[in-house]
Amino acid sequence: MKIATWNINGVKARLETVLAYLREAKPDVIGFQEIKSVSEGFPAEAFEDLGYNVAVHGQKGFNGVAILSLLPLEDVECGLPGDDSDEQARYIEATVTSKTTSVRFASLYLPNGNPIGSPKFDYKLAWMARLERHARKVLKQEMPFVLAGDYNVIPDAVDAKRPDAWTSDALFQPESRAALRRITALGFTDAVRACHPGPGVYTFWDYQAGAWNKDDGIRIDHVLLSPQAADRMTGSGVDRFTRGWEKPSDHAPVWVEIDE
């Protein structure tokens, strides 16, 4: 089972690019972030024509997440539990079932948090605390669980071409990094790092200052695997070639393969 995640930076602006990737990479399951569309406006039919089942948690003009699956989607839940007043569409979770296994899969778009010291940074940390609590509950079910998406956190200095350039950014603050470590420490495996431990592994390149041509990237899109999923992992990687396509997202897809 090939599972992927991708911040597509607007489904309407990037539709043809996304469809081209799905035709080429053929993931069984993929989570999208930052679709920037209400659920009703999401072009589900275009993806259904490729055989995908679609679940969407949208928001007008901002945020928005989705799950596409060639396999049946069951028990879809929209929104991260823990704060009924939170109206931002940043989390969707569902069970993907094949003939031999079931996997709980979540697509998340973690808050950016900038500027530091503002309510936006407080919201980021509170959201991560909610994610930790929810992940702890899901892990107790002891089924394969894949927690994937745009985390907006650079875990370590090796995850940035120029780490010093990010010291004043919410993505690289000690509090953000510690919150991600607490989530990982629940028992998750960082799929990409498990397969590619060295430098130069990035998932995001800014549109400005020729970042892509300079390979001036950061790694902020992550696939975390529960022990039951990690035991079945056969490979993981970043499809960075999409960043060089026409009208690209500034993020690249991240994927993992799990033996059913």
C-alpha cells in the first residue's frame, strides 16, 4: 500500500499538476493539505474519474484538507478533537481498508504560527497539544496508524539547507520542535528519516529568491507511523521532481510504502 501526503497549495490552481502526479505515482491513498476550497467546491469528480474515493474537510479560501483513496474510506472524522470553538479546517481522519488490512490515516495541516509571540504562535502550540492528546488515544487502538501532513515544523538543523535563516521563524522554535518530539515519542516513527537519515532531504522550497534552483529547502512535511505501521514499512521518500513542474506547489509529496 503506497500512502502519500502533499500540501498542494490550492486545488483549483494546481488541479492539472495534481492529476498528473496521481497518474504517474499512483498512490493508493493520499492526503492533501491547503486545498483552499470549501468542501462543496472541491473538484471531487476529477479525482473520482481516476478511481479515487474522496473525503474533504474544506474552508473558503484558506486551509482545508482531504483524503483520496483507491480503497474504501470508512469512519471519516473531520476536525481535530479538543476545541469545539476551532473553526479552521486542518484535520481529517479515516480508515482505509484493503482485503488484508485496515489502516487509520490522517491528513493534517498544522498551523504556521508566525509571528512568534502572537496569538498565532499560541494557537500553533495549543493545536499541537491537542494533536498529541488525540494521537495518544488512537494509538491505544493498536492498529496501523499513519499521521501525515504539513507539520510546519523543522525538526532539526539537518532538516534545513540554511538553519540559521530560520531561527526567528515559528517553524524552527524550540517550543515547536519540542512539541513535535513529544508527539513522536508516543511511539511514532518518522518514515522519511528512518529511510534517509542524512542531510539534503527537503519537502518545501519557497517561491522567492530562487530557492528551488539553489536547493534551499526545508523538511516540514512528515509521515509518522505507529509501531504497527512502522513494522510493515518497506520504503519512504520525497517526490521532489514535482517542484520542478510548471505551476508547482512549493511543497513536494512525501510517501511511504507499507506491506499489507
